Amino acid sequence: MASTQAAKRQKSTKDVPYELIYWPGLPGRGEHVRLALEEAGASYTDSAQQKDGINVVLAQIAPQNLGDASNPPPCAPPILKHGDLTISQTPNILLYLAPRLGLVPSAEEDEDAIYKVNQLTLTALDGLSNEVHDCHHPIATGLYYEDQKTEAKRKSEDYIANRLPKFLGYFERVLQGEASKGGKWLYGGNLTYADLVLFQCLDGVKFAFPKATGRIEKEGKFGKVFELHRAVQERPRIKEYLASEKRQKYSLGIYRHYPELDEE
Amino acid sequence: MASTQAAKRQKSTKDVPYELIYWPGLPGRGEHVRLALEEAGASYTDSAQQKDGINVVLAQIAPQNLGDASNPPPCAPPILKHGDLTISQTPNILLYLAPRLGLVPSAEEDEDAIYKVNQLTLTALDGLSNEVHDCHHPIATGLYYEDQKTEAKRKSEDYIANRLPKFLGYFERVLQGEASKGGKWLYGGNLTYADLVLFQCLDGVKFAFPKATGRIEKEGKFGKVFELHRAVQERPRIKEYLASEKRQKYSLGIYRHYPELDEE
């Protein structure tokens, strides 16, 4: 039974492309999945590139969708379909993809690497993605930004003064630590998907708060983190992807640039 | 090499108890780890039960801690130590523990079960833990509740009206879906750690908003979710644990009861 399943999966892994289902028109959380697939040169489809992409997403998260015999329904995109499998939640999709794409050391090489890389990924998404979204929507995601502008300004000031340095400082420490094996990449001396996630998070924060991040970068306290951002940007496949039409522009998603929320 | 590592791990898994490092005095995110260990009857130590527990946590998250040769430092508790391994982030710790504690189908039984259970876990923590924390701290975690009371009231009203039913509705759909195999547990017909997480999340939301959750439970739209809460509570080891001194009381953590934030 188990070996039949394994054989089936191996076949499907080879033969079936990955299907990313995510909102068209903004990078969002789907971007972390795209960057992993692009870095690995994997074959995939992306609903953001399809004409009716928005309806593909809406069908997945509709209240009528109860999933199927082996997959619970997703609550929100990004969603990954791969053969019979349908899974959601950004760090979960990356957890599934990374061993298949060579973006984490294999269990044979480094048994518990996946838990260390997953820890770094979850921390980057907490502090440099979720909290940044809340800067422009501190009260209710269902309301417009204009309906929570005063609160957004207070939240952003606190984020820039306290939270952003906390998380940049954390990743600087990770890069200074021995487990990074040299301080270029977060873990183990080679690029993992946690580096791609940190790149995309910092890229978004730079877009949202250009003055604050510009000042912080100049102060030089988190030099290794900004260096990692540049190093990911220069990966040949990432560079080509970022310059392509496939890279969605920042828009009304997680990372928004409202000049009044940035520092003076 | 690989088999030596595996043998080493097997030995350490048998011989070394799990060490949970978490703040004393409140259930918090550490509670998800405790419930998994308790349900499995595992042997573990808990800094919350130690006299200088707070210092054990502080040493781990101190700016001087750069981790060690194989472990990046943690950003925040809960932290799990197991032999040479140190990992953090609640869903990541559960991902590591669950196969060892029998709280997720093994890869041999159900190859991709871990990704489905991890999806459900991440979604419960997003919508029924992180967002609930933000109800009393919408502006800044570093400020007192009293300094953001007006915003907290607005956020809580939106949470009760929109977000809480959204997430309860999601888990009700999961329990109605075929992949739950009967609708008692979230996935596959047997208890997994996602059920323990959903229990603890709902337990906390019930504590924070007793009137809103009381009304919602009476309305009967999410009956299977409330039934799951009761079923976890009645698991023999969980029942014994909840009645013991080891169960921390809700306090000034994620789940706080401010009557003015609940509905009338």
C-alpha cells in the first residue's frame, strides 16, 4: 500500500505541473510560492496569469466547497494543487514544495533542517508580512484604509520604531550565528526557501516604507539582512523573473505605499 | 551517515525528554505544545513549572543568543529542546512532535496527511489566536491595553461580527467535508494535533468573549465545531490535565476577558 502510494506520487511529481491558485493583480502571499518555483526552474501554472483567474480563486474559497475525499477545503489563497493534492497556507505550501525543489537540505543530509528553515519562514511571515498588512488595516480587513487612517498611522509609527528593528535584528542575529555557516544565507551555508521568503518580505517592507527602510539601511545595523536581499535579487533565475511580466506589481495588497504612514 | 543520524535520533527520541520553554503564568501559545504532549502521555519538562522559568525564556530570546552550530536562535517562545535540537514557532514545534507522538497519520499510512493537518493548524492559529490577541492590542503590543481601548473596542466588534463567524464557518465546513471521515475530528477520522489546536483556540475565544460565543453556540450554525471542543475536553488524559495544577489560568496573554470588548 505505502510503496504503491510512493510510486504513484513519484510518477505524479514528475509528470504533473504545480498549479498555483492566487489572486491576480498583486504579489501577495502567492509571491513566496512563485519565487520558490522560479528559483528552482519548476514547471507551474498560475491563476494570476489566467483570464478568469479571480473565479478560479473564488470557486476554491466558496462556502459550498467542502473539499473532497482526501483534501479539506482551503480557507484562503494561496492554494497549491499537485496531482490529487490540494493544500493551502503559504508556509505549508513551501514546506511541501521545498524538498521537491531542492530548496532545503534533504532529510538524509540534515535530518532536522526542515524545522529550522520552517521556523525562520514562519518568523519572517509573522513580523515582516502579517504585521505590515496590519499597519494599514489595524481595525478591520473588511473596512477601507480610509476608515482606519488615524489608527493606521499610530500602528505604523510603532511598527517602524519597535517591531521592524526587532525582526530585522532577529534575522541579523541568525546571519551572525554559526548555524548560518558564514552569514550569507540564513541556514546551513546554502540558499533555502527561508531566504526567498525573507527577500520578498523585506522587498515589500521597502516598498511600503521607503524612507524608514532607507534610513535603517544607511545606519548599517542590519547589513547582513540587506545584503541577503541583494543576493537573492541577483540569483540568475530570480533576476530574470523579477524583470518579467510575470512579476506582479505591488498594489492594494499586503504591502501598500501610503506616504503618510512612512516616516518623515 | 544518514542511518547513523537516524539511529542517533531514535536513541535520543527514546531517552531524552522533551523540554518546553515558555512563559510561566498563562497558557499562551505554549499551551498547544502542552496539550499535544499531554494527549500523548509524553515525558516532558516545562519552564512554566520551574522557579526561575522566566529567566530560562529570557536567556533564549536575549540579543546575545546567536544559537549554536546547528540551531538558529529563537525569536520568541514557545521553544522546544529535544536532545541537540532547539526549535521555535508553535506550528513548527507541533510539526516536529506530531509524528513522534502519533498525533498525525504516519507518512506510510497517508503520505500527505501532515500538510493537511498543518494547513488546519495554521488557519486556526491565524484566525482564532493571532486575531484574538489583536482585539485587545490592535495598535501596539508594546503599549498597555488602556492606551488602545477605543481601537480595541472597534476591532473586537468587527472580530465578533465578521472574523469569528468566518473562521468558525470554515472549520464547520471542514467537519462537514468528506476528508474529515465523519465530522467528529478535522481530518481522517481520528484525532490529530489540529483538533487539539482548534480546541485550545476555541477555549480561549470562549474565555475572552463568553457572551458572543454563548450566543453563537446557541444559534447552532457551527454545532460540529463546538462538539469537537467538548470531545477534546473529554479525552481522558486531556480531562485529567485540564483539572490539574499544570493547566495555567487565562491571564494577561492572548486570550483576555475584558467585559467591555464582548457583546452586550
